[in-house]
Amino acid sequence: MKALIIGGAGFIGSNLVEKLINKNKEVCVIDNLSRKGTLELKKKIKFDSKYEFKNIDINNFNKLFNYFKTKNFSHIYLLAGQVAVTTSLSNPRLDFNSNALGCFNVLEAIRKARSSAKLIFSSTNKVYGKLDKLKTGLDNKSGYYLKKFKKGIDENYPVDFVTPYGCSKGVGDFYCQDYFKNFNINTVVFRQSCIYGRMQLGIEDQGWIAWFIIASLLNKNIKIYGDGNQVRDALFADDLIDAYLKAANSSKANGKVYNIGGGYKNRISINNLVSILEKKLNIKINVKYYKERKGDQKVFISNNDKAKKDFNWYPKTKFDNGLNHTIRWIVDNLDFIKKINRL
Ligand SMILES: NC(=O)c1ccc[n+]([C@@H]2O[C@H](COP(=O)([O-])OP(=O)(O)OC[C@H]3O[C@@H](n4cnc5c(N)ncnc54)[C@H](O)[C@@H]3O)[C@@H](O)[C@H]2O)c1
């Protein structure tokens, strides 16, 4: 069992690396270290001496292919990519190259190297688009809610690629499904909701839960795009890693797509998070409201039933517990975060 984690220096990747190394698995990591702070995070969590690291950009097919030829991976986790909707709008080519072409290159490298590795790909709930045809209501306390789909959105909901990020991730998502059908490569696609947890270097454009904690602790203004009643189902990173490992070991998951999120019980609105943080941190947070962002969903809740049925996965960490862990990690590492993000 040898695992390759592509994007293994990032937030989710670091959590996965940590888990696999603690289980004494053999791990290799590829990352181009383009995300600010990844080089420092990699050193900080002190696992980099325990795995083989290659600085490879997944845009570079030849490098990727030559590397795959020399290895015999059992599992490949593709977590690398351009992760912010805002950046995809300001630099759609970078976004396309990292997410669409990058995923295609990984699939092609597996195919051409005749690798038997199983690929787990992190897609996103953004492939369902803005969801503006869904009827929503507004509860003054808890934010927007879905009038139908009480258990959340499942995988049968029609995709609608909106924003370059939605398109580029959607391309990777569909290519993974197709390479299973046409080339017998075992792929699993996770359409992930909002993930939060330890080692997340949240910034204003991505990783909003971590960013709200960091900004609050540093007494910075928090910008909210829209009315702040948008609701997400937050999934603690440890639970996502548990889902990766369960899907990796389940032949039932091969060729399938799963919505993976915190689910109905872990839903949280943006305004609610501000109030919760004010109480937990005992501070007043300065919030300013701006026009809503393109493609933003009013509410997304993942229906996780398919993952429960196929590989017995469901989110175990209650939002309050996950948030406490995340706050603790950020408090303990605030100087480090300040330094890398020049805050
Ligand atoms: N964090 C979330 O809430 C969330 C939600 C849905 C989907 N996802 C997806 O999960 C994956 C991991 O997200 P994350 O939060 O850990 O992001 P992250 O930015 O912390 O990690 C991504 C890693 O990929 C690397 N990378 C970027 N482009 C690359 C390239 N071309 N070649 C090689 N390496 C490259 C970066 O340096 C970084 O270390 C991403 O694909 C993201 O789209 C994340």
C-alpha cells in the first residue's frame, strides 16, 4: 500500500498525510507549493522527513508521467488545484490549467503508465451551480433554508457549471467518471462542501471559517459578501479524511460520485458564525457587508446518504467541537499565520 497525495502540502493534504503517517503507511507527496505558506506548513508539521516529496506542477505532463512510471502507487489522492472562485474569475487560465488540465494530466499519467492505482479526486459542490432555481426561505435566526430537499442535495441533482472554478472542477469530475467507464481506472469523485479544521491557512478568498477566526483574533474587519444569511454545511477535516480512507478501501465506490459535507446537523450561516465567535472569543467583531459574489449559493447542504450506504461514512464531529479544535490550532499558531500571510 503506497499512497501518493497530490497537493499534500495544502490544508486537506496535510491532514491526510498526518493520518496516513500515523498509521505507518508509505506516503509520497507532490505539490508545486504555489499556495502561500505551504512550504512553511510542510516543515512545521514535521512530517516532511517521513515522506518522499517532489515539487511537480500537475500542468507538466512529462514530469508527472516520468514520476508515475517509476512508482507503484495503490492510491492517489488528487487534492491539488486552484481553490478560490474569486481567483478563477480574475485568472481563469491559471484555474483551468490547475484544475481541468491538471486532473486530465493525472488521469493520463495513470493510463499511460499502466498504473493500477485508484484515484480519489476532490471535486466541489460548486458543480451544482448557483442553485437559484431551488425554493428557499429565510429564517431570521439560522439563515436560508431549502424548502424542498430537507435532507440536502444528493448526487442526482443536475450539475450546472457556473464560474470558471465550477467549470474547471466539473471538467475534472466528469473526466474521472469517464476514465472509469472507458479505461477501467478506478476513480472516486468527492463533491465536497465547505471543509474546515486544523492546518487551514484561511484567507479572505478561501477557507472562510479559518479566516473569520484569524481575522477576529487579529481585530481585523470581516467583509461579508451578500446579507450573511448564506448557509453551508461545514465538514471537519478529520471526518473528510475518514471518508477518503473508507472510499479508498471500498470497491463499491469505484467509478462513483459522492456528495460529502457536514450535512443538515452541521449547517451554519455566515452571520451565525460571527455571533458564535464573538461569544467564544469574547470580543466584538467588526463586520462590513458588500455585494454578493458571483455564483454564490444561498444555501448548500449535502445529502450524505449515498456515502453512508456504500462505505458507511457519515460526519461524526459536531460543528461546535470542530470549531473549538480549529480555534485552538489557530490560537496556538497565530504568530506563524501572521508571518506567512503578512497580517
Ligand atoms: N477547503 C475546502 O473547503 C474545499 C471545498 C471543496 C473542495 N475543495 C478541494 O479540495 C482540494 C484541496 O483543498 P485545500 O483546501 O486543501 O486547498 P489548499 O490550497 O490548502 O491545497 C491545495 C494544494 O495544491 C497545491 N497546488 C495548487 N496548484 C497546483 C499545481 N498546479 N500543481 C501541483 N500542486 C498544486 C497548492 O500548493 C496547495 O498545497 C482542492 O482541490 C479544492 O478545490 C476544498
